[in-house]
Amino acid sequence: MKTAMTKRHSVGALLILGLATVGAASAQTSDPSKNAGTGQMSDMSQSGTMEGMDHSQMGHSQMDQSQTDKLKTNKAKKNKPKKAKPKSEQPEMDMSQMDHSQMDHSTMGQSQTSKSMTEHPQADMSQMDHSKMGQSQTKPETEQAKTDISEMDHSQMDHSQMNHASDQPIQGATPAPQQGMAGMAHSMGGTDQGMKMGPMQGGSPPPDARNPDAYAEGTTFRNLPGNEMHDEMPFGRVLLDKFEYAKGDGEQGQNLDAEAWYGNDYNKAWFKAEGERRGGQLQSMRTEALWDRTFATFWSTQLGVRHDTGGGDSRNWLAFGVRGLAPYWFDTTATAYWSAGRVAARFDVRYELLFTQRLILEPEIEANLYSKSDPSRGLGSGLSDMEFGLRLRYEIRRQFAPYIGVTWSRNFGDTADYARARGERNKNTQIVAGVRVWY
């Protein structure tokens, strides 16, 4: 009995499905223009027709699968989407005369706007009127960022639980501008830190700082002889740069050029002496006592007094000059003098040309100038005299070196006139020989 009823139900279900399929096919064949719009309705009608059916008692084991496959094939053809026409074939919409003044764009989704702009990239909207669009509900980001927090009081906030692990700067991120924070009260009276930041450098040391002289046991610097730095240690030197015999042009005599100094690298007491003796008489003698003070690498100033004797009245001068090594190792001395309204100047430049470590050729040039004539000493104004010499020495030891050389000297201006009046020559060439000693 049950088997017969099951067969009857199965036959009834197959008949209903067949009728529904035939009706849908006939509707699609009769009106093909409405296929796209009625396809969904057909599916809904089918589902509506079969919604109240009880399939629990149906015997599907005896169903003909060919009919089922045929129904699935027809449904797949019906739901197959149509091919869309390319965008190039779609007509361009002219929206230049459209009035958007009454439209409300405040609730538009950005995704839809972006999609519409992408689908219609060639739309001409140059004549569109956007002046009356309802955009009042959308605030620009710049206005939202300008939040005035100048009156906020952070004094009661507890920052002890804040996690600063995320405060690391993000690479490539642009820091946000600080706006309206001039009046913020950042007092942290309620926090646990209570931290006071002092100056990082400078200032007085703390009271508990270690004493730098704690291990000296009271011993001071001056109580350790021989422990001085080299630039503070005093040195001294005595140099007889020229101690020679000179002969030439009917004259013979002796020349002396010596100096001595004592002090450290920065301050020295300096003494100079230079003179000539001719025919058994002292012709001229110049002595100076100076304070030498270093002001730059290889350069120092010299301040002191000068005293002239021999060949007339004695003169005293105040002296101020500089000495040092000019570029390319030229030993240079330039000194200015003042005495009772008279001004004088003296220049001395020399250079040591080493053939070997012991054989040295030293050229030297000297010049003297005076602002006023001094007839009592036979000196005229302007360039008074000049001397050029070449001396070749051989240093047997560094402290002792014999030498030979030649000198040329000449008087100028009124000095030459005074020399002629005394029966002296204005140009002299002399051969010199002597020793150079220092210790």
C-alpha cells in the first residue's frame, strides 16, 4: 500500500515540474524582450509554487535523472548574464544643463561617487552649478582639526598609567601642527613623577661630587719639580749669530749680532745687541730689552726699549714689533720705534737654505727708516740704509758653526750726504768670516 502511494506522489511531482518548465519556456518564447525582466519573476513563481509542498513523503529513488538534468540546463541558460556593451559604445551623457542646486549630497556614499566618476570619465560638468548644493552637513577635515584646546586643564589627569610604547615616531609620518595649546596648564601636581630637570651642562657641581684633588694628598703642582708640562717649563738661550771679521773697500773691522732670551713658550725676556767697529772705533751700537709674548703659532709680539750709542749722540727709543716665521719659513722681524717725536722702523728677513744637515746657506736683508733727519748721528729721513748678505756655514756641532760670506751695503738720501761729508763711502762690499755660537 505504501509503495503504491509513494509511486503516485512521485508521478504527481514530476507532472508539476514538467508543467512549470513548459510554462516558463512558452513565456520566454512568446516575449523574448522581457526575458531579462521576467527571469527573476519566473524563479519567484516557481519557488512560490513549490513552497508549500511536502517533499518528505516523495520517493526520489525512482526519479528520472534525465528530466532533472534537463531542468538544470534550462535554468542555467535562463540565468546566464548578458554581455555588457563596451563603454565606448555607450552614448555620452550631456549633463552641462542639469540643475543640481536642489540636490542634497550630504548623505552620498563616497564609494558610489567614486564609482560613478570612474564609469563616466568623459562627462562634461564645466557648466554645472554647485553653488546651492546642500553640503552644510559635511565639515572639512581642516575645520575639524582646528579644535581649540587652549583652555583645557590637565592638572587633574593621572598620566602614571599611560603607555608610551606607541610614542615612537612613525617613519615617513608628518607631525601634526600644534594648535591652540598656548594656554594649556601642564602642571603635574597629581602625578607620581614629581621630576625636576636641571641643566644638562654647566653650572656648579653637586655638593656630593668627588674632589678632583682627593688622591693628591694635599700636594700642589709647584711642589713637584720637574713635573711641569713642556709649554710651562722655562728655557734660556744665548746666541752669537754674527761674531765676525770684515774687510773690503779699504776698510776693516768687526761686526757683532747677538741675542739672548729666557722664559717659557708664551712669555720671554729678550735681549738684543748689534754693533760695528771700524778703524779701532765704535761706529754704531744698538741694544734692546724686550718682553716677548706669543699670540699665534710661530708669531710673537715684542715690547720694550732701545738704546743707541756710538757715532754721535745717544738715543733712547720705545720699541714695539713682531717676530716669527712667515710662510715658507722666512724668519722675519719688524719693529717700530718712537723717541721725542721721531719715529723709526727696522726690518730684518733671513732664510736658511740647507744643502745638507750641516752645510747651510743663509741670505739676509736689513733696512732702516727714519721719519726725521738726525745730523748728530749722520742719519737722514726716509730710507736710511740697506744691507744684503750671504753667509755659508758648516755646523761642526749644532752649537758651533764657522762661516764665510760676503755683504753689500748702501746708504740712501740724506744719510748718503752725511757719509760723503765725513769722507766715507756710500757703497761697500766686504768679505766676512766668523763663527756662530749658541748655548
